[in-house]
Amino acid sequence: DAGVIQSPRHEVTEMGQEVTLRCKPISGHNSLFWYRQTMMRGLELLIYFNNNVPIDDSGMPEDRFSAKMPNASFSTLKIQPSEPRDSAVYFCASSGGVRGADTQYFGPGTRLTVL
Amino acid sequence: AQSVTQPDIHITVSEGASLELRCNYSYGATPYLFWYVQSPGQGLQLLLKYFSGDTLVQGIKGFEAEFKRSQSSFNLRKPSVHWSDAAEYFCAVVPSNTGFQKLVFGTGTRLLVSP
């Protein structure tokens, strides 16, 4: 199994540019999560999809952030316009169930640097 | 307030020595409990989880954790640490009343292994 795939692994951009992060969940998983990791705030959930539908986006920091899941095998997290404070590692995770005890499998992350 | 606390930011142990990483939670009902490990530049990997039953949980890589309801704790242990265990360890919970898998992470403990 290929696991959760994220691209790009590293992204360096300038303030004001649009950034798109991509995620391919594990085949057969029906839940997908986007997390952000920073030194100041640690790991925090941004948005959660179940069966391609956004269930909880209360962690999305502001309107500059948007996420989509057009099908079961692909999701994007977009930042437009980007700002230096968006610099972080963004993780995608997927799960095969919806119960609280179900395991989330994490991708390797995308390290975003906004100059 | 609901929270997950990992009181140790850094821990250094000698190779071959035993290890205990602390985790305390503050939730009204016992949440689902997880330990994840993050190696440098990598995503998070699940070590073990607890949601019911035997309070001593066995995980991968020789790790175990014990749930103690009276202390609201879920400490991670390993009897003999290997150099490859050097990483960051995150305790996480899914509150049992959220209805979905909203992982809430502690701030992490960085483990250093000395020769």
C-alpha cells in the first residue's frame, strides 16, 4: 500500500501568491483530514471530510484557506493569498471509518515557506 | 478547559535504558487515547491506541501504554530504548462526545537517545 501521498513535499512561495497542496488518501478510506503543524500552535485540525463532504471546517483559520475533495481519491488545500504566517507543515491524513477510535494514517507532509 | 498535556518538552535517555513519557488529559468523559511518533521530516505514525478494555495496551516497536482513569493519564513506556527511537512523540485524544474523529494533540515530547 502506498499510504497517504502528498505533493509537493516542499513549497517556497512569495507573499500574496496562491498555494495549492494536494493529497491522495489511502484507497478505500472514506475520511480525510488536513492538519497544520507550527512551533507556536503545534498540530491542529483544519478540516475534516467524510465521503467527500466537508463535515467540520471550524479549524480553517480564515477565508484565505479553502479545501476541496472532488472525489474519493483526491483533495486540495488552497491558500490565496498566502502570508508569511502561513508557513508551516501541512499534513493530510485518512481513515477507513468514522468512529473516534479509528486510526488516522498520516502523509509525509508538505513544508510550506512563505517569504 | 479540555486539554491534553505532555509536561516534558525534551527527554534524554541512554540507549538500553527504560523510557516513560507522560500524558494527561482533561475531559469529562474518558476520550479515545492515542500515541503517535514523528521522526524528523516524516509524518506521524500510530504507536498504539486505547478505547476500551484492558488498560495496558501493547503497540508497535516494543512500546506500551497504561491508561489510568483515576489519574487521567495515558503514559507511554518502553523497557529498553534503541537509538532509532529518537523522535518526537505525541499524545492525542478524540473526545468521546464529538461524534467524529477530531484528534486533539498534545505539544509533544522530543526524545533524545544518548550512546
